[in-house]
Amino acid sequence: WTRFNSDVVIGTTAELILSSVAVDDAGIYVCQVNNAAGTASATAELLVNDKISVPSFGGESFASYPVEMRRRSTMIDLDVLLRAAGGLIVYWAGAGAAKDFLSIGFAPGAAGNRIQCQFSNGDGDAILLSEPFTLDDEYHRIRVERNLTWGSLKIDNKDPVGGVTDGQQKNINLVNNVFVGGTDGGEYRLVGGRKGLEGCVRRLVVNGKVIDLAAPLNSEGVEKCR
């Protein structure tokens, strides 16, 4: 076995087995057999899918995805694997000069590991803190719902927690893309610091639409979850 247009032998058996393939391994492979009767050859093409369907974030990475913004209500539902304390999981920035935002982060503390959701409709914030949960190298389901000034946060099968903003604005004004795992370093109103998620996200639903995690608008430092 050789690669097309290469003389370097990479296999000498009937089957060519490649382990831990990368994008650079994609291409045409040639099997050539020689004996007293002559020479015969055959080719095989290796296709490598480099899309990351379950992204892993390392604390300084991010991915952004297109989403549908609704001013009166918001729903975010995701499965996340948390591998280290602290970090931004989801951030949805305000449009233009708006002070509106919505963030979901991992907030460890003396009272236990919790998920924190904070959102603003522009003139006041709501802060939701989940029931404590165990950091156990398992996926946890997080669901956030907002209707005007009211919001709720639920993790796994624990009781949801609710709250309202302390402002008068009822609608929220957000951009049409959401950050996952961190941000691109822009001047955003971030709650709890700029550290990103250390862990993986395997499912994300925003306002009833399943987000294709393999097709980000932009990303940096994202790897496949292992």
C-alpha cells in the first residue's frame, strides 16, 4: 500500500488499517500486488469528516451559532459535561448599544456546584441560581426559560428556580447569534469573569430549534469531545 503519487510503503497486507486518522490522511490509497504473472493494482479513497458534532472547550475557546431571537420569550435547553470548576457555558449579547444580555455559567462555591443564569432586558437584571449538583464527569441537562421579565432555571430533575428582573422593560433585544463555551473576546457584559467552559456540549436547542453544533458561524480552539 502507498498513497497516490508516493513511493512510501505504508502497508504490506491485504487490508490497510489506519488508526487515529486526521484530515491530512484523506486521499487516494493504492494497493499494488506483484508476482511472476505480473502486476495488479487497485485504489481506495479515504474520506475524513472533520466536523465537530460534539465540541469540547478548554477554557479559552468558543463557538458561535446562528439563532432566532424572540423579544418576548426565550428558551435554551442543552446537555453539558463539566470538567472543571467555573466557566461561561452560553452567552447571548445585546444588539447594538443595548445593555440586554443572557448568560449561563458554572458557579462553584462553598454551598456546592451550581448553574447560574443571569439576564437583563436593558434596565434591570434577574439572577437565577440552580440547586446544587455533583461534578461527576456526566452530562447534565440545563433548561432556561424567559417570558418578559420572568425567568426559570432547571438542571437535571431538580426543582426549577425562578425570578424576575428588577427593571421595567419587558422585551429583550439580542443579536442573532449565540456564543457557546466562551466568547470571542469582545466588549461584552460578562458575569463572573471571562473564563470559558472546560467541558463539552452535545445538544443545544434555542427557541425550539435544534442547533447544528457541527456548523458554527465562527470558532476558536474547539476540539472533538473525547
